[in-house]
Amino acid sequence: MRQLKEDTIKSNLIESQQSAFGPVCVYQNQEYRWLTLAQKTNEDITIQGVMNLTHPEQVIVPVNQCMLLFLLKPENTLNILNLGLGTAGFERVMYYLQNNTPYINAINTFNTVEINTNIASIAAQHFNLPSNHNTYLQCAEQYIAQCTDHFNVITIDIFSGEYHLPFLTSDSFWQNINMCSEQSTQVIVNLNPQTGQELQMLLVLLRQHFKCLAIIEFNEYKNIVIILSQHTLMHINVDEIQNSPVFINFAPALYKSINSIYHIE
């Protein structure tokens, strides 16, 4: 990622659009294509997503690889809701696993929610998002409040720059998440709490809505991934990840990138 930040220069820019949320830019070098959103001039570049040009199905960043940890114990038929499209890395790998591997039996429902219409069009044009994928162009909080479907996998990866969105600390949001969950649902959230106190308050809130939490910290990333369920998550551990066939093939170094996994049950 450090090299990509250095390569985020005008000569590598292949697309720039002005969205309602600020500029959306796509860059490309010989190996990768990546997306950045509006940056203040004194801020470090925030890369929102990366695609390997040769192997677009690869999930490159360990934080994003952890969004797939429900595959350690998948349901036979998946009903998936992904909040936050970005560069469609989650969508690419899920379709690849379904069509080319034995690791997924069936995907029945697969919906993605994205508020930025420019990101949705760029994902289709530059990041191999299938044209027939169900993408809902609205605020994730609004979608969840109105949702009548039920999902057994819910992934939440929504940021404004480096910061996750405030509604993730809202009690009503998590009530609504549970309303559109099945009994066996795993919810996987990518977070970047700014302080230990913020994280502690969020964990207290989440514990009110979920019986089991798994909290994953990384060696080289400030982000934290939290997995939520009404059933035990003790199977989410470094040994299981290291020995899982799907992660051996698609994220063989993930277990080395994890600093700690904590469980609250």
C-alpha cells in the first residue's frame, strides 16, 4: 500500500469524476488499479480499494481479507448484504469463489448498498463489478431501516476518508441490523476507532445486540475488524485461519498479519 501511495500521481490517473461527496479518482500502474476519494491537501492519501490487474479476484489487504472470515463456517446457501461498494473487491471474490471453487455452495441473495453513484459507475467500468449485480444507490442507514429481507452474512465497510460513519454508533442502526438478520447471521464490520474510549463505548453498544463478538487487531493497520453473531465465534482464531483451505488458497499470509483476536461471549 505504501508503494501505491507513492504512485498516486497525475501520470497514473486514468479516471477522475466530481461526485456529490467530492472527487473520485482512479489510478493505475503496471500491476494494480486503485481508487481514492477527496483528500485535504495536508492529509495522507487514503486508498479506498485496490484491484490486481492480472488476478482481479485477489483480495489484497488483510483487513479486507478478514471480511471473508464467515467462510470459516459458511451457511449452505448464502444471503449476503454488503454495505459499502468501494472497488467491488468483496463482490469480485464472492462471484469467483461461487463460480470457480468448491468453497461456496450457493448464493441465493447478494445485495450491495452504495450511496455514491459515481463509485457505483466506476466499480462497473474499472473494477469488474458485474452489470447484473444488485446495487442499491442509497444511504446504508436508510436501507437498513427499510429492509424487509433477511441475510445470513452482513458485511459493513463504510468510511468517509479514514473514519467510519457516525451511524455505526447508533443503537437504532444495530436494532435494524438484527431485524434483517437470520438466527445464524454473521455480521462483519471494518472500523477505525480514533480512541480506546470510542472503541470501548462501541463494544458496550454491540454487546447489547449480539451475544458473541470477535475483535481482530492487525500488525500494520489501525483498523479493527469486529465479527458479531448470536452464536459462538470461538472458531475464528489464527489456527483455523492458517489451516482453512479457502484462506490457504486466497489469503495464505493473513494469519501472519493478525496481531490478536479477542472474544467476548
